[in-house]
Amino acid sequence: MTITAGGIFHAGGMSIIPTEDFTLSNTSLARVPASTAKLSNQISRVYQFTNITSAFTGILKTEYSDSELNGLSEQDLQLFVFNPNSWYRQLTQIDATNNSLSSSISNLSLGEITAAVFMPNLILTASSIAENSSLGSKVIDLIGTDENVIGEQFTYSLVSGTGSTDNASFKITGSELQTNTALDFETKKSYLVRLRVTDAYGRFDEKSLSISITDVNEMPSAMAITKSNLYESNTINPVVGALSTTDQDAGDSHTYSLVSGTGSTDNAAFNVSGNQIRASQVFSFATKNSYSIGVRTNDKGGL
């Protein structure tokens, strides 16, 4: 006989609502699927009962596969039950050594405990943030889960250890990982931090997180000209000088134009072709020997 998850089965003074499918054979209540709750130092099964009694007469059979040991050679299986806001744990352990695929207990005795020993799990999502983000900008929301009572409170922290190289560049506010330093893609393209989630009972889980910095277009920072003079009695359109732009965005391209504003008094006497300033008239040193123009450089993003 199979009792499906969520069904109700009455036996030995207990009403059982399994969270996973069970198979009943004779007096044995056998669990079919193999899965475990994450414990601090144990392999565990979790079942839910609607009515907890002090003893269960009969045989409760728990089965597991080697893959459930998570690399632990020998551990004790423990049974936890929940009803509906209190945790209970068997008072005697099941001896389940390595390569033993099943164990049974009779006359199960359950004792109430204040909290199960499930370790929390820190869930981290892929993360990136744009350079030049203001200090305190959110990188990701930190999420902790475990199989204790729903609604358990978690705290989050940055901790030292493998992958904590750049912890100082970030901070945690509540459940948010936030920036704590200026981020510049051209200087550093990724950061590595180590994070911890801690439950109300001091148990914790740690993981490292790589944070990618995304590039954003930044305005040019300077403009230069190769020379800025020519001889009088010139022809039309001789090159006065070649313009160049300083821009921290690698591979950016730039255009140039004459613009009005402070210092643009003599714009009409010149023109721009590509990155070259050229003369638009014939000059006479005796008439005027110095000219002022206004020049603008724009990157491909319009800055």
C-alpha cells in the first residue's frame, strides 16, 4: 500500500501526513523516494504528523542511498517530525553505517526540541553592477533558506576565507549586498566576496560570490592638437593641426566640431575636416597674428 504525499494515514495512535510518498508493507512504514534535509552533521528524514504521541508501536523503516551521505562515510540517521509549530526528534538514534541501505526502529519515542538542527542554505544569484554606481547601491538581495519552522530569521555577513579578496569594497545592510567603494570598469572588472547566512541558532552557510562590473560610456577627459600655427599668405584649407582626444573608454571613437562659446571669437576663419583644423581664409601677420576658436570633441555615445 502506498500513501502519497499529503495523504492521511492512521496507525499506532498517530495520524501521519507524509511530505513524501510512503509504502506500507506488513507493519513497516517504508519511505520510497531518497532525499534528505541538510543537517549540520547528520543525514535526516523529515516527516509531518498531525497528532504526536509519546510512542509508536510497530516498525518505522527509513531507507537511503549512498549518494545521500554527501561524502560522509558514516552518519546516524535521525527522524524529525513537525506538528504544526513544534519540532520532535526521536530519542534514540538509528545505527546507519556506510553502505547500509536501510534501518528500522520499533517503539519509536519522540521528544520535543526547541529547534531542529538543519543548517541554513545561502542562495546567491548571478550578480553585476555598473561602474560609477553611487556608494550604497544594491548589488543583490541575499536569501537564506532552511527546513526549520517557516519564517525563521536570518542574518547576513561578509566573512574572511576563500574568495573574500574584495570584501572591503562591499557592505551588507539588512539582506542587501551593497557597494562600499567607487567602481571603475577600466581599473577592475570583477570582485570576489565571501558571504555567510546565520540562522537564529547560530548555524551558518558560506559561499563565495563573483561580482562583475559592467562598462558604461564616460565622457572624454581632454583634447589636444599636434600644432597650432601656420604661415601667413597661406592657401585655403591648409592644416593647422590634428586633434586627438583622451578617453578612458577603450576603443571609443571621436568626432570634432567648431562650437560657439567662450573663446570662439574667430571660428569663422577656420573649419574642421575629420580630426583636422584647417584655415578657411588667407592670413596676414601684420593684420592679425593670433586667433581663438572653440572646438568640441564628442565620443560615439554623444558625450
